[in-house]
Amino acid sequence: MGRGASIGVFSAAAALVLVPIIAGFAIGLAASLGVFPAIGADHLTFAPYHRLMAVPEFWGALGLSLQTGGVATALSLLFALIFVTQGGGESRILAPLLAIPHAAIALGLAFLIAPSGWIMRALAPLLGFHRPPDLALVNDPAGFALILGLVIKETPFLVIAIASAMAQLPVTRTRQIGASLGYGTLRIWALLILPQLYPLIRMPVMVVLAYGLSVVDMALILGPNAPPTFAVLITRLFIAPDLTLLLPAFAGAMVQIALIALACLGLWLCERGFMRLAKAEARMGRRGGTRIPLSWIRPLPRGIMGLGLIGVAGLLLWSITWRWVWPDVFPQSLSLGAWQGGDWRAPLQTSLKIAVISLIIATPLALLTLEAVDHLPNKLAKPILLPLIYTPLVMPQIGFLYGVNLAALKLGITAGVAPVIWAHLLFVYPYILLMLHDPWRAMDRRVLKMAAALGAGPWRQFFALKLPLMLRAIMVAIAVGFAVSIAQYLPTLFIGGGRVTTITTEAVTLASGGDRRITGVYGSLQATLPLLVYLIAFLTPRYVWRNRRAMQARVT
Amino acid sequence: MIKRLLPILALMMATQTQAQTWQDTVDAARGQTVYWHAWGGDPRTNSYIDWVDAQMQARFGIAVEHVPLTDTAEAVTRVLSERAAGQNTGGAVDLIWINGPNFLAMKEQDLLFGPFVKRLPNARFVDLSPDAPASVDFTVPVDGLEAPWRLAKFVFIHDSARAPNPPQSMGELLDWARDNPGRFTHPDPANFMGASFLKQALISLVDTPAILQNPVSEADYTDLTAPLWAWYDALRPLMWRGGETFPENESIQARLLNDGEIDITMSFDPSYVAAAINLGLLPDTVRVFVPEGGTLGNISFMAIPYNAAHVEGAQVVADFLLSPEAQAHMQNIDNLGAFSVLDPALMDAEAAAFFADLPQSPALPKLADLGPTLLEPHASWMTAIAEDWAARYAR
């Protein structure tokens, strides 16, 4: 690929992702400053911001979002590190959690941990409860349930990110050196490995933080509601019957973006602080272990991840329930009614169509983007171009989607499946790129040099070597991309004009309806579909390389 | 520019409509797909809409596509953003299941098609006199801009096994909550049902409820609502989760009743309990009760946006929903169980026959058990109370 073609690939990728976001952001920014002709607002003013700050929940919601997003990110990172230090054996618990959408995890968890939930029903006879205890275990004011849900979803994502980053680091040698210095396990990790590792996972951690601060569907199901998280507060303003609240809603979207920028800055300061501390600690020259009981902490992340899976099992059980009242641990009567009655087939088809087409576009584009990176100067691609493509992952969806919707309508693009596919690509493509980036960099370049010496041109290297070497990573990326597409709620709702119904829009809509059996159907579909794709992704390299033992052993 | 054009456009549409006979409308509607935006959280309503779709296809060659909403305001926002983009024809929304505040917002912003209600042949079964419930939506005059389709009346719901003696007034509710702490709650007042509960309480606690018919701005708000907040301050700590969190809506609250977390919930649909028991959603022991003095009642309406792509089809659907056959099918608790908006006095024998043999249930209240229907306060009260509540209790 020549430099011209490389720049061409990047331009196309940037147009796909950046143009809608910039347009959406610009419209939102203008509206937040009082310019929104549709409702007769046409002069610059800070009034929307003042109106926003006058909303009673404003400060509470802001603080709550920082608390839930921040704590969830810190815990997810900690848990992910604990998992990684335990070796790769845990991926069988983690892979399903990575695949299952946030909404499904949240729905399962909500039933599992509620005061009248599954755990409490099992304990009630032992504790002598006739009525469920009046405790806020879900939707608690401090947001613990939301944090729990976020941690269950984000830890596996970070484990993958850390594992692929570690493949680029001389971990074994570092450990040997640490051991020869007399360091204990914790000291080796904190002082030697983490300072090398963190710069490689900075981006995924920021994605997790941004997601935690702006998540809507999970916060609706698990989070508190008085005040709600900031993202939920803005969503409420956007859909409030009083149309003059749209302007403060846009102002809120801008504040949300600023909040994320500030939080990322805070994260970076924490990183600097930690590095400084680690260096100082290393200079002190202390040796040996620490008093933190690692063996006690280790099972905790596994148990918490287990809750996520048990919750999903609860969803499956609810989907085949007829009547299930407190305090029964299992349903009084079962029925396939929810599966037979609810019309889940059409939304399922729509979900699949959108996901498959998104993947067909996004996967080759992501690979071409990486190939283009190889042919561009290092100073341009890594620090500037790639972060631009990742912007949809750190920008709060509510911040630009409403504007994107307006821009699309102005261009005469009517609501339908095609614009929704584009909206999904805004997220699927960067995620696939993110998943492929590290394995691509970790590829053994000596093989490519050898091929070049034997006369293979760049395209032959791409198809004959890079693609096969990347097969496992590509399959994982496709599985992640599929899960990302299946899980999209706001983009499908806003850009589809409500007409495009997927299993996720149905699941969230029906979650406000209170019939757990039907919610169970859509939650089960949401959970099992990505799992199936993960299974396929896992088995494909095994099948393709069944006669190539060395390829099977490759860890990417 | 758009703003200046709108009245002209509206005028053009109005003259066009008048020129058409009803048969012209029915003919033009054939082959259209009507996108009906309606709250999608209630499976019974969803399957009723599916039934309407099948009937419309068979009778009029019109397809009805249900666009499920989590909140009706989504449809309003949609129409608004279309106007922002200059899309004044061919809009995505054809028909909206709408209620007071959303109707008021759309009417004030000139986002509605019509008037069309008087054109509908089946409107002859509805009492459309100026003060009738179908002519006023939360004290806002309907002006023929929305067609009625189902009746809503506020009822309380209790589990007769766990709470055999439910309170008979708002004052008694406080005593009941003292005896049963943590067993009562109401939906979040950001939600329609939650705000309605506060309104119901306000009406019962003010001396002269008639004042509430005027906009908030014309009354002494602080003075009038003082008894409400005094009562609520006493009640709140006695509620589920100490009044710190609230269920999102009445469906979630009904689930809490099924889960045994609370003993009392509420609904705007008197037949909800009978239908929910049949569906396995509530225990058999759950019943409806209404406090002394009666409760709020209102009518659910259908509106057509000014830029709807299928105006004819939307009107034919609105008319079919008002037909005695559709209304009786709707009132049947095996189907939807929502009370009909038709006036028995206006129905002929043929129309009345559809209602003759509807099934009964022990959990289904008789119309007489429901007590008097109280007039909805002016729409501004709901917004004012909900905002005040948020300021007081949501930190």
C-alpha cells in the first residue's frame, strides 16, 4: 500500500466516523448556546446552561456519575489485573461476560440481587424472612448496584486489553529480574510490570471510564433515580414533554462531554502520581512481600463475575415462567408462552441484519486501516489518526446522536435500517480497530522481512501472511464487533426514528413494562446470540489450523 | 421562514381535508402503512395494536405498524426534529397515543394535523359537547385535534391476602403506612403515573378543588400545596426504601407487588388487575379499591402530526378504534380490558350488542364501584408539582 492509498483509507475511515460526530456535536453545541431554530431559539445565550444548573438534581447527578464511573473503572482495572496475574485459565468465565450486552447483564443482576430477588429468596427461609427486607439493594442511592453491573461488564474487556498488551512485554524476564531483586509478587507487579503496561492500556481504560460516566441503559435498570446519574438526567431532559427543556438537554450533553474530558485528565494525573510513587518506592529499595492478603482477595473478582452469569441464567428461567411470586425460589409454573406469544422474530432478524452488514464493512476497513498505519510515519498515525477514530468510544452517545439525527434528516436521509447501520459502524468499527491494534503490532515482523526478502510485495504479505497470522485476533474482533452492534440502544433508537426495532430496543422498552417473562425472552436472546458468535470465533481458528499445531498455540 | 409558512400550509391542508368526503379518505388510505407511535411497555396494549393491524389490513387494506416508545415524548421530539430539518411532509410519525402535557406541547408548537375528529363517522357514538371529558384533555380544549380511544381512571390496587383493609382516604393512607412501614410507594413523579398520584392527593387535600382548573400562575401555589407537602413529608419516611427511591412506572410497581416488596400499587386502568391475574403477572388475591370521594379520570387520545406521511390512513385507523366493535374488543378483559369511551346513551341497539356479553372476573370492578370521576387539574399543575417534588426530595 502506498502512502497515497494509506491516506485514502484514513480519509474514508475518518469520513465514516468523524463527519457525523462533528456535525452532531456542532448542532448540539449551537443548541446549548441558544441557537436552535426549530423551536424559535435564535440568539446566542448562556441561558440553557443556567436552566440546566437550576435543575434540582444537577449537582447530585454530576457527583453520582463521577462516583459510579470512577469507582467502577478503578475496581474493573484492579479486578482485571488480579485475573491476569492468575494466568489465562479464567477466560472461560470472562468471554461470555464480554459478549453479553450491558442491558442483559443489568436485567439479570437486578433480579438476582434485589431484596425480593433470587439470592434473598434462597436465604429467606434461613433468615426467617416472611417479607422481603426493605433494603435498597438495587437502585440504591449510592449507585453500588450500578457499579457492580459496570464492573462485571468492564473487567473482561480490560482483561483482554491487558492480556494483549502483556504479549508485547517481556513479562517472564521482568518477573525473574524482580524475583532476583527479592521482590514479592505485588511489588513486582506494581513497581516493574505496571509502569510498562499502563501506557499500553491507557486507551481501553479511558474507554471504560467514559462508558461508565455516560451509560444510560444499565443506569436506568440498576442505578438510583433520585437523583439519577447525569447521563440519565440528560436523557430525561431530551425526552421531556416540555420542548423548551431541549436546550438545557443539549447544554447537559456538552457538560457530559466536559465531564468525561475532566475525568480522563484526572485519570492521567492518577497515572502520573502512581508512576512517581512507584519510582520513589523502588528507590527506597524495600524488598520482600507486602502485608496485603492476596490469597484472600483473589477469589473475589471471580465470585463477582459469577454473579453476572447466574443473573443471565435467571433471565433464561424467567423467559419460560408462567407465574413466579415471592418467596418461591423456583417458578410455580412454567410456560413457553412468552416465547410463543411475543413477536421476537422480526426484531431478531433486524438485529442480525444490522450486525452482519456492519461487520462486513467494519472488519476489512479496520484491517486496511492497520495496514495503512504500517505505511504512514509513526508520528502521524499513532498519536493523531488513531485517537480520532476512537472518539466515538469516549464521546457520550447522548452528546452527539440527537444532532446526528437532525443532520441526517437535513440531508434527506429518512429513518431506516441503512442509517442505523451507519450509526452502529460509528461504534463497531473503532471497537474492531481497538481489538485488532495490539495483535497487529505484536505480529512477528521478522516473518514479514523474510517474505519481503523472498520477493513478496506488500499486498502478498497482507493476504498471505498478515491475515492468517491475525486469524485468531480477527475472529475475536468480529465477535466483539457483533456484541457491540447487538447491544446498541441509543443509536438504534435515535437514528432509526423508533421504527427500527432490534432485540435491544425491545428489551429496554419492555424492561419499563414490568413483565419479567418477556424481558427474559429478549434478555436471553441478547445474551445467547453474541455467545454463539464467540463460540464460532473460538472454534474457527482451531478448525482452520487443525493441522498446524504451532498456529494453535499462538496466544494473541 | 418555516414558521411563516406553517399557517399557510396548515390552511392548505385544512381546505384539502374539507373538500374530501369520508369515502375519499378511505379510498386514499388503501395501501398505506400507518406508523402508530405508542408506549410499548404494556404487552396487552401491544397485542391489541397487533389485532388492530390485522383488522385494518383485512377491512381497509391498511397496515398498522406499531412503533413502541419508552416515553410518548420521543414521538413529539421526533416530529419537532423533522420540522427543524424542514421536513414538512412525509414525516415518520402518523399517529401518536398521546396524553395531556405532550398534547399541550404539540398544540402550542402547531405540530398537529386537524381538526379531524368530527369527520370520523364513529365519532357519533362519543359525547363531544364542549364540557364532555372527550372535549377537554387536562383542561386543554381538544379542538378536534385528537380522537379519544380509551378511558383511564385512577384506581388503587392492594393484595387482599397481605393487606386486607386498605385505606379509604389520603389521611388514612398515612395511618396505614404508620402501621405498615415500607409497604407503600408510588412511581417516580417524573413519570405520568407518579405525578398523577401527587395530583390525586392534592385534589383530596385542598379545600376547593375547583381552583385547580385554572393554570398554576393564577393561584397561590405555595398556599394551596402546603397541606399536600405537609402530608407527604409525614408519609415519605414510611414508604418503601424510606422514600429514597421510587419505581420507574406503574408496571414496575406492580412487579414489586408480585415480588412481595409492597402491598399497594396504583393504575389508570380499572381492569388492569383482572387482566394481570389472567396473565400470571399478579397473585390471585389482588383487588382494586377506590378512596372515598372518587378519583381522577381522563381519556387517552390519538393525535396526527402536521407532517404525517399517511394522514388518510391515520384517520381511518382513529375511526376504527372508535367503532363499537373495536371498543368492545378492547374492553374485553381477555384482550385489553380498557374501558370504552363510547357513550351508552348515544349507541343504537346494533352498537350496544357488541358490549352485551363481555366476560366478568372477581377482580374486575363494576363501574358503580369506581366512585365519582374527578376532573383533571389544568396541565400546568402536573408539571409544577412534579418539578416542586424534584426540588424538595431529589436533592
